[in-house]
Amino acid sequence: MVRSLHLIAALVALAPAAEARRPATIDGLRRVRVRPTATAVVADHLPHLVRNALMPAGGFAHRVVAKSAVHSRVARIGNGSLRTVRRMEREVNDLVAALRAPAPRGRPMQRVLHSLGRGSLAQLARRLERQSTDLHAAIPKNDPRRAETALVLDSARRLTTLSQGLARLGAADRQPLRRRSVNLDRALRRAARQAAASSPDSSRVSVRLSLGRDARQAWADPTRLGQALRAILDNAYRAMPQGGTLQVTTETRRGALLIRLTDSGRGMSGDQLRAVGSPLVSFTPDGHGLGLARARAAAEAHGGALYLGSEPGAGTTALFWLPARR
């Protein structure tokens, strides 16, 4: 815990080495940056995300314990879940206090997030998920409380997903890029299939793919590029719950590669657009804001950048820009 507090207190934006070569805007789209107040942003959003997920688990565990025999297995598991919930609440309070304490610049943001995602918060999330599974199994099948355990388990899994996402985002900059020629047609179609598979409304979305003649290959790390494209496409599908159109195009300009993804979804306001891109900032239900943060980090790791443009009701355009190969 002490180590995690020292690391998270050092949360700062990662300053890209090639900052001067990245345009501030492209075709009216603004570059996504980590806000200077990233530490405060995480401090504001982390408690909200964790406590929202903990509420169903804590409330249900309390009711189970109150209505079960003192020494029954259900009561023992319920009490264990309550202890885990309370410990997670204390953990979040400690992390937020550390985030808001004055601290010198230290480790890059990704490494701090990696520590968060693999530290005590992640361990507690996995423990709560196990306890929720055990609680579901311990309650008799004819007990009406059994149906509610599905909601509790879903909340526990959301916490585990959050911690895993933090760990993946944090681990990204620890691995060297393994660049090679990437077939964009295959990469984009694979990412679109994966995003569609995880979206319950994918059948209502029409995907149109158009690759420029000289923009069919990317010199990039295929894993990092694929993860970034998948994250952007996931967001696009979430923005179109009633269906819509997703247009994907590629082109080159002055040697640079531009991958443009435009959805016809709900769009974002100017304030929302300026806020996205930092971890834990999201404007979609159950979102953690980690997908766009990973896409931005992947673009910057390649010397590129991520750009966004959006209007409420008019959809969103994401532009993944990679500089000319040197």
C-alpha cells in the first residue's frame, strides 16, 4: 500500500519526445492531450467509479447477513464481502488523499496506472468477485435473493475490469515497440469484428471501409495499433445504441498516415470533447475512459497523435495520425 501511495502521488502527464512535430489540429479536429490537471481528474473520478460499483455489492451483502443465521455459510461469505467492500472504500480514500497531496514530478502516468491496476485495489476487486461467486453458489436456488447475486457479481466484475484496464494502460509504455508493416485492411476489419462482437447493437451498425491507394500499410507495432483501433471502434459502437453508420477511411499526407473513423452517434459537447483522453474520464454508461487513453498513448508512442471532433447529435470523428516513416 505504501509503495502504491508513493507511486500514485507522482501521477503526471507524459511529455512526448516529438511534441513539436505533431500538428495541433488536422481538418478542424483537435489533438487529444492529457490535461495538466490529470492528477486531479483521476482523484475526482476514481471514487465515483469504484463506489458506484461497490454499492450493489455492499448493500446486498448487508441484507444477506441481516437475514441469515449467524453461523451459516451465507452469513460468513456475506460478512467477508462486507469487509472487502469497506477495505476497498478505505483504499480509495487513501489513494485520493495521496493524489491530492503536493508531489514533485516523478514517474510517467502509465507506470503509475500500472501500479494501481496491479496493486491492492486490483487484489481486492478480484477477492470481491470470488466472494460474490461463492455467495451466489451458497444461496439456495429457490431463494429469491439468488437472482440479485447476478447484479452483485456484475458489479464485482466491473471493478476487476477497471483494475485490469488500468494495468494494461500502465504496462503499454513498458514494452518496446515492435514495428513492422501492418496490413490496414486486415487490421481494421479484425478490430471492427472484435468491437461488433462485444456490442449488443452491432447488427444495427453499418460499417463502410475505404482505404486510400497509398494508405494500405502502416509501419507500426501491430498489437498496439490493433488495441488502439479496437478502443476507438468500441467507443463508436457505444455511441450508436440505436444503430447508425461507421465510416473508416485511410489516406496519406506528406508521408504521414491518417486513419479516420467517423460514427453517426450521439456526439459530444465542446466541454466533453476537451475532457476526454485522460484516464477515467468517460461520458458513456459503465465507461472508464481507458480506451481513448490507450489509443492516445499508442499514437504518441509511435510519434503520432490522436485527434477528435464532435458535435451533439452529429457524431464523432477520431483521427489516428502516424508520422512519415524515417
